[in-house]
Amino acid sequence: MIDILCGDRLLVIDDEPIYGKLIKKVAEASGFEVVVTDDPVIFVTTTRLWHPTVIMMDLNMPGTDGIQLLRTLAADQCAADVVLTSGADAKVLESAMQLGRERGLSMTEVLPKPMRTATLRARLDSFRRMPKPLLSADLAAAIAAERLFLEYQPKLDCRLGRIIGVEALVRWRHQRQGIIPPDQFIPMAEESGLIGELTDWVIAAAAAQSAEWRAGGLALAVAINISARDIEDLDLPDRLDRRCRDAGVEPASLTLELTETGAMRRDIQMMDVLTRLRLKGFKLSLDDFGTGYSSLVQLQKMPFSELKIDRFFVRQMLTNQGCRVIVEIVIDLARKLELSSIAEGVEDEATLNKLIEMGCDAIQGYHVCRPIAASRVPAFVREYEATHTAPAAPADRAA
């Protein structure tokens, strides 16, 4: 499915028809969707409903002026690149550009009138080829405006051959750059102090979705990634518990996944927060296990309920003896510590069968299903269970 917000969209407000027609012709030839108007009301409504990626505006128009419109764009937290097209005095244009920037708008440049077709085409092409850097202010606005969404990757129980849960994966529907994966904005969220707000949103959204599935008879465990920065907040257990209660789901239906490297950053405080999370019923998974630097002493002390084997080892386990040995050791270690084991990055039947033979509890990866929208999960689970039978467990599995 093509996301409707992924295209380049140009909104032009100009009361001179000759310029409006010129910009529209050149922009459409460059691949833009274009709306041209001379009506300030239509302009404001279009920015709010259509979400243009570039705005070209004349400062001098009957009934209003560009400064008033810039004020409105700033109040709406508009993320578009703004280009002023005006024959006004250079000092006035400079002041307008500075005023827009001070109000948080992306003021890019001035295209003075009369404008040349070649110059206009070059500037429009540059907007298409040069993605804007991601800004923490953009992310904060996206969280507030609910421009984030979750996809879910199913998890397969190796013994039962059934889908038993999903991992919730956050995505950002950016107005200009389309769908942005988490590895491109999570570090920014951590550095800017937005990670707590982002985690709260993910927990609330995932818990609400879990409640909806359960109301429809589909009881799936939901795994959610949390950051090491989240664990620095001693209020995290109470906050996440409230999110679950508000959604009407038990914390026990959620698994919080924390990377191995992040889990071992602050020993005492980490134990405090993680232990309280377990007391409240949340399950805890040590994600990307094998790639960090945790010791067996730390692993024994921390109250995790699951070890998640990193995809780096899983993908190479059939061709690399070292990776295969590591996977087998982690599965055996998890069993002896009375933890569940789950392998991520399973992309073929042979790898799945080998993991079943090793006694791995659960797997996820493209071989089972790619991340999908919440609305597709119930149908996928029904279809999978109708077309797959449970694999035969190895004879020594219970040993």
C-alpha cells in the first residue's frame, strides 16, 4: 500500500495568476502534486488537511499578508519548507525570513519576482532530492499529533506451531520523508529527552491494541522495546502500569524488551526499576543477547524472563559453526536459568527446523511474517494456524 503522505506536495498562494500558472506547470513537471490558490482561507485549510511538503507564498496579497499567514503556520506547527516569492523590499524579506525562523518554521529562501523558469525548476528539484534532517521538534510534534504508528511482527511458538504473540514496532509517518524506521529517530529521542514521552505513547497504543484483540477473542502477548534511558526513570514502573490499567489489559500480557548493552549500564538502579516492573506483572526480555558485554553474574542478578538471541547469530548459524554453537549455548543457558528463549531473524525453513531441534522456545522473522498492520494480524493468525501443523518436538526436549 502506498502511503498518501510520501509524495512531494507543493502549496502556492499568490494573487498573480501568471506566477501561479508558471509555478504549477514547472512543479508538476518535476513530480510535485500542486495546489494553487489566492484565498487565505483555502490556503490555511489546505495546509491543515493536505500537509504540503513545500509552501511558496507571496507576502503581498489583498485582504491579508504573508506575515499573518506565517503566524498561522507557526501556530499549526507546520513542517513544510517555506519559500517566499515576492517583489518586496530586500529588508522586508529578510525580516520576514527571520521572523518565520524565530517562530520555528523551516524558512528556506526567497525567490524574487520576476522569476526564471530554470531557477524555479532547480529549486524545486533540490527540495525533492535533499531530505530534511530529522529534528527533535519534528518528533515532539509527531508524538503530539499522533503521526506515529505501530506495526506488529508475529512470534511463533516452536513447540505448538502457533502464533503466540507479536512485537510492536514503532514507525514515524513524516510529512516530507514518508515512513521513517525507529533506528533513525530513537537515538534522537534518547538524546533530546523525548524517549520517555515516546515510550509512553508506544505502551498506550500497544496496550489499547492488545485490549481490542482480546475483546475479539485473540489473546496475543505483545512485546515492546524500551530504552536504557527509560530505565533511568524510577517512575517508569508506575507510569507503564497506569497505561495498561487505562487500556484495560494486565501488565502480564506485555513483554518489555531491553537490549543487552543497555541493560547492563547501571547495575543498582537497573535492578530497582526492572524488579518493580516484574512485581507489577510485566515480563522482561533481554534483547540482542550475545552482542553485549553482560557477565553471567549480572544475568543471574537481573530479573529477566526471556533471552532473545540476536539475528546476527541466527542468520549465520547454518553456515558458521561459531554462530551455531553460540545459539545452542544461549538456548541451553536460558533453559537452565528457567528463562524462555526466542530467536529473531529467522528467514528460512532450515533455520527454523534447526532451532526446533535445539529446543528454542519461540522465533520471529521474515520466514513467519514481516511486520504488518494491526488490522491484518487476526486474519494472519487464523490463516497461519489453518495451514501449518505443530512440529514434532525432539525426544530429549524435556530433559
